[in-house]
Amino acid sequence: MSRIKLLLDLVTDVRTVADDLQAIAEALSSDEPVPEQPKTEKKEEKKAEPEKTIRLEDVRAVLAAKSREGYGDKVRELIKKHGGTKLSDINPSEYDVMLKEAEVFGSAT
């Protein structure tokens, strides 16, 4: 992936974060009351463990590191294997599998 493409992806991600921060700031500065959330029992909260969501940025960081380590060809193959020509083409549900597969790059098999 070219450096320009990586920078364009970074700019897009930064703009998304900026838009989200703007929406949060507007919500915080508005005078509308926030609806109160119903209280749940603490036992239920302990049982339900929140799923760790893997973001595009997380996968991009790991794959970029693997590419710098000399596994660029394997990274490209991994992206193709999961149905894309670039990382942003990949379905987010594939991220956890991709990370697990990328972890083995460079390990003795």
C-alpha cells in the first residue's frame, strides 16, 4: 500500500474522529435533559462481559508492523484471503480472525 494511500486513510480517520468529537461537544453543550438510564442489577453486569471490538485502526497497526518486519507479501495475501484488495474493503467481522492469522507471521511452524 502506498504511503499516500495510508496518509489519505489516516486523514479520513482523523476527520471521522473530529466529527464524533463535534457531535459529543454539541450534545454536552445542549440544554436538553439526558434521559435517565434504567438501573440494572450488578449481578447482570458481572455476567455480561462486554465484547472487545476490534477497530480498523487496530488491524491496520498490526498489519503495518508485520509489513515493516518484512512480511508485506503475507499481509497482502491475508487481505486478499479475506475478500479485499485493501484493508478498508474487509468486513469488520473478519478483523479478529485476521489478527490471529497475522500473529503467526514469523513464528516457527
